[in-house]
Amino acid sequence: MRPEEGREVVEEVVRRVQADVLASRRTAPAGALESLINDAVFHETERLRRERAGNRQTQAERAFWRRAQQRLQHATEVELVALLGDIVRWHAGEIVGRFDPRVYRFTIEIVPWILTVGLNTAAPRRMLADLPRLPRVRHNLVVRGEVDLVRRMDDLGTILLVPTHSSHLDSVTVGWSAADIGLPPLTYGAGLNLFTNPVLSFFMHNLGSYRVDRKKRHELYKRVLKEYATVTLERGYDNLFFPGGTRSRNGAIERRLKLGLLGTGLTAYVHNLRRGKPKPNIYVVPCTVNYHLVLEAETLIEDYLKEEGKSRYIIEDDEASSWRKWLKFIHNLWQLDSRIFITYGRPLDPFGNPVDDQGRSLDPRGRAVDPRSFVLRDGEPVHDAQRDAEYTKDLGRAVVETYRRDNTALGTNVLATAALGLLRARTGQSDVYRLLRAVRPAETFRLREEVFPVVEAVLDGVRRRASRGELRLAGELDRQDAATVTADALRHFGTYHQEPVAVRQGPDLVVRNKNLVLYYHGRLSGYGLDDEATAAAARL
Amino acid sequence: MTTSAPIAVLGPGSLGALLARLVALGGQPVAWWGGEHAPLLERRARRRGERDAGTTLPPEVRRCATPEEALGSATLVFLAVPAGSLLDLARRLGERLSPDRLVVHTAKGLEGPSGRRPTEILAAEAPARRLGALAGPYLVAEVLAGYATTLVLGSRFDEVHQAVHDALATERIRIERTHDVAGVELAGAAAVALGAAAGLCSGLRLGSGARAVLLARARQEALHLGLASGASAETFGGPAGLADLLVATNDPEGLGYRFGRRVGAGEPVASVREDAEARTEALRALEGLRTIARRTAVPAPTLEALRDILVAGAPPAPTLDALLRSGS
């Protein structure tokens, strides 16, 4: 947002967090305010103590928190409230994005050309053969689903876009697809690590992102983040965030969501009603993203499988932190003519009800229902934290259901599911950890006699489910036979990753990377296909 | 939160009338729809000693000819109909059960072979989202006679808890609150089903030991079904569960008990079912519990056997003999 509006938003966030904290003090135990501030001071002081960086920003932070600690000692009630305001202002100031529509337009126009030319240098002969028409990046991004409906919702209210999250590439692919279908710039929280490069930072800011420091875990920072997102929604800024909270570690589609940010849509809606805003509606749009290969798959699955059981929530030193890896990945996509599927789901209201093409909420029987009536008490819209938390759970369930339905099965997922079934049948192990221990470094299966029949069984399974509307298929999977699907998947699996997932050796398939087999099968877990694959393998 | 808007009670017979009476005695405006079958239900109620059923309500209770009229502008709505009638009522009212209303049902039971619980029926048919299930070990006659009573309200929403408390709680009537809606409904269904099972044992003149084993096993199976459906064990062990079960299995005048006793005594199931006065929610509850058992893959041989006898007409004695001998 523009700098002057950014300042207004910061002050609004300060006002609301202060009011909220002071209101909750009536029922909170004595000393709750001091405890909240102390918690923030303690966590920030500890975090900065662990920071090695001595740059200007870190020094300024250290100075701020030192002063806060001093002010906290012997502070009166009035001084505590003032200190609370200053801390919230500090955090909100760190978060707030800058946005320049001119830079946004420039970026949206120029980035695809850069990518297109850059990618085509990987295949200059192909580029020359296609001249004067340059292949377009757009070809590799398949955007489908309720696109027209989503565009319409943007005219009728404010959008909260909630995509699945597999890769840091998601911000780029979803952001690009949103612009491509005609949505205005999305406001979204991006990890601080994406702002360390000054050039990238410039573009990130001007593409609508705001900075989120996931190393900050204290309660006050989370409140400030939520309030910031809420205020931007109320001001009509379409928002994006990943309700799964982090990238899927095992490749599976999200089943449990972080409801805190998801609930900001409802909070913003009630505020809009109370202020009599002309277009108060907030529309939540689930968006499912599917890749043949995932940039950071190796690190993610390794994290998932860590013996100590505790996965790292924030991973910074993975494949996405390397520019070379990014380029290699994108080159790979291009050379394989690989597609990324981005499916926009049916928009929902903040209560999880689907909406029609006029933006009206629909009840379970498809009748229009007034969404205001969910939040009325004695005829007035009111906030009610307990009630709204339950509504947000309902919304979360509806989003997860949409993710499942719109999840697109790809050839790599099909082959990985078949391979896992074969490994299960061979080792007799169904427990993941026991299975992975039992599997040898290179497990070999006869393509014709073993792999194709199980791939066929999995294909049959995904097609049946797709016909019932339980998931989607990449178009070609509808008609390709097992041999073709396997060959295409092996083309993908044989490239990019350090250790190929699986390779063909003569008449055999050799599984080389069991962890990645687990990862790529993950996208089709939870549909009952695992059991069908294992059963088909057992019948051989 | 005490609502100034009227409270609507939709439901025939003694329970609907009781709720309307209690709300009125609490000083809140109430509109009551007694249903089309009031005379039949009033006869039943009189037989059970509920002499006041529907006939001597306080003047503050506004009697309505239709459920739509009773609904009016009420913010709190009690649906006091059996589980088997809930779908029809929910469909009839449809969008009138709007999201700004708090809707509480009193149906103990399940829809039948679908296995749907009452709140699931309401969620599928109506836009209202703030739902509640009112259950517990109460007998209408005892409440009318002034005995101390505990009701259990299961709802995800604290607003619903507060509204029902404000409407019904007195010195003699205590409302226990829980967020475990599935538990309240499934435990209630189990109580209804096992009421019929207790009657069956009585009709068969089974000994106390055999009766106790049968009921204990069935209850255990119902508990496992509940846990598999997300309910909490605590609910099954509390007033909505064990206490209600004790009432249902020791109430010889209960509809389910009498049904089971007639079947145990040798009457064919089909002929007992034809008797309108013998209609019981126990049969639907047994059908529903069987469906849930199969859906959740939870073994429930005792409940299945009870269903086979009381619904499908399997010979009672040999079926129970085989079950008790199998030790499962």
C-alpha cells in the first residue's frame, strides 16, 4: 500500500490491539498486560541475542528492545499501555508493505518476458525454430476452475485467497495466475528471508507483500499480524495467505489448517457491517496448486522423516534459498514442457457457505441466505470470539474439502503411488518408517509384469474418483495408458533431483530414492488409493 | 444473556408442553405449536401419569396452529419432536430456521438406516448453524412433579448454552453444558435403544445376570462407536450417557421398553410395529447404530443382534443365546 495509507493502517492496528488487550483485561488475571509485554520483550531479546548479524537493522532492534525492557521495570498502568502501543507500532511498522501500482504493472508485464527469454536460452534451437513467436510461460501454467466466479467476486467484495502450499514457488505461480486472470494485486505475508536480497525485496514490496518474521513467536506479534491482515481486508485489499501455515512436508494436501489468519475474514466482515461499508462481503477462495516436481521436495521429506520426530517449522537452508536451484528447476520445467496446475475453487463466505455468481451465500439446500444473520444479536452485528472461532472451523472444513476435490492427480503422483504399493507388497511393511528401513537402496521391478499393472490399477482408481468429482485429473491422464504415464513420469523423475526418484533400466524400473517416492505419492494419500495399489501389487 | 424475543417450542405431546410451561414459568414469552397428533400423544402422556400434558398450560403460553406461526420472530427455538419426525419438520420449516436463530432439538435417537444424528439432519436441511441437543436422564412426569432434574445441553456454541440456561434453569432443574454434541446424541440414541433391549430381556424373562451382561456389552459397543465418531468417553459416562441409560432401562412404561417386552413375550415384531401407540425411536436408533458401526468399522455384535431381533424380526431367544454363548 502507499506510504501514507501504510501509516494510517499502522495506527489503526495499534488502536485495535490496545483496545482488545485492555478489554480482555477485565476477565484476565491480574498482571496480564505486564505479562504480555514481558513475553514480547523476553522473546525478542533472546532472538536478538542469538542473531549473529550486526547490521543496522539488528542494532536498531536491539536498542528498541533494550529501551522497552528498561521501561517495563517499575512501569505504572498508564506507562504499560503506552509501552504496549509502542511495541505494536514497532511490529506493525516492520510488517507494513509498500506498494506502487506503477512498479506492480511494470513487474507483472516484464517478469514473464524475462522468464520466457531466460528459459529459452536453455533451448536456443527450439527458440530459433519457433521464431518469430516466442513460447510463452503462460503455456506451462494451467489455470482452471471457478475463474470467472472468482473474478466476479472481486467486483462484489474483497477476496481472501487461500492456496495450498508445497513450495516457495507457490507465491510466484499463484501471484502470477491471479494477475493473469485479472485480479488486482494481492496483499500477502512473505517470510523475511525473501526480503534479504535488495532487488527481490523491491519487487516483493511492490507486488503487494508484507514482511512476516516467523522467528517471532510471541503472542503480541501474532496479534499484530492478524490485526494487520484484518485491517487490510477491511480497506478492500485482496489478501493471500497459506492456511496450512508452512509447506507440506510430505507432499500431502492440507488437512488441518491454521485458523488464526483464516478467521480474519470473519472479523473484517463484522467490522464492515458495523461501519455500514457498501460492499462488506469477504469471499474466501481456496486454490489448489499441483506440480509434477516440487523444488524443495528432498529437504521437505527429509524433514518429515527426521527420527527425532520434531520437524523444523521454518526451513531456510533448503533448495529455495539457492538461485541456481531455482533456475535449474525452472529450466527443467521448460525442457520437460511440464505444467503447473492452479485450480481456483468455488468461493466461500466467511462461514464456509458456497456463494453463487451474484455473490450470495447459499445454505446446504442451495437457497440464498443472508450472511449477516450469522452474526446478528438483537438485530445488530456483533463480534463473539467463541462463536466466530466455531464458524472459522466450519470454514476450515469447507476449504479442506475444496482442496481435496480440486487436487489434480499427475503422472508423477500416480507412478509414486504405484511404486509405494509395490514396495509395500515386497517388504510386507505398511508402517512408513519400517518400510523405508526395509527398502534397499535400489529396488528393481519388471516394468511390464509388475509396474504397469499397478500403475493401471492406480489410474483406474483416480479416474473413478475423478468421475465422482472427488478429485481432478491432468487432462492427459484420462486417456493415457500405463506405459505412457510411466514413461512421462520417469522423464520427470530422472531429472532435477540430486538422486533420481526412479529410472528405467532396460525392462526394469529401479526405485532409487524411496523418500521422494513417499513424497510424490503424498499428493494422492487419503483417497484410498494406497490400499488399492498395495492390493494390486499383492495380486501379482 | 436473556432474550427478550419470544421463545418458540415446536413439538407435540408432553415434552413440548413441558418446555413451553418451563419457559413461561421463567417469565419469558413463549409460543407453542402442539402438532397435529396432539390427542394421541395426550392419551399416551396421561397413561404415563403426565396428567398436565398440553391441557393446563399457563396462560402466558401462546398456542399456535402451525409451526411457522410459533416460530415468528423467536431467537431461541426448541424442536421437541422425535428423531423420526425431525427431517419432515426441518424440511417444512427450511430457511425459516435461519442463521440468526438458536435451534435446540430434544430428539433422542437417530434418523434410521442413514445413521444421521439429529444435528446432522438439521445441518443438512436448514441454514441455522448454532444448534444444540438437549438430553439427559429426565422423565416428564418427574419434572412436572417437581423432582430435581438434570438436563444436558450439547452445543458447540456458548451462546446456545447460555440461552437455554436462561430459558429453563431453575432451582430444581440444572442444565449441564458440554461442547460434545456427537456424544450427547449418540449416548442418547444408545439409551433409547437399550431401553428396548431391557424390555426384551423382561419379555424373555432373562435372569438379572444375563440382562446385565447384554446391556453392558451393548453399552460398551455404543461407547466405542461414539469414540470412533469423535465423541468423548466422559459424555457417555455422565448424565447424558450412563444416567439416561439407567432411566431408560428401568422405566417399564417407556415406549421402547414396552415394545421390547412385547417382542420378548412372543408378539411378532411386525404386529407390534403396526400399533401406533407402540411407536418407538428405539428401532431407528438401532438401525442407525448399526450403520455407524459399519461405517466406522467398529465391531458391534450385540447391537447388531438387538437390531436383528427388534427390527428384522429374528427369533429373540435363539439369537440372544448364540450371542451370549459367543462371548463377543
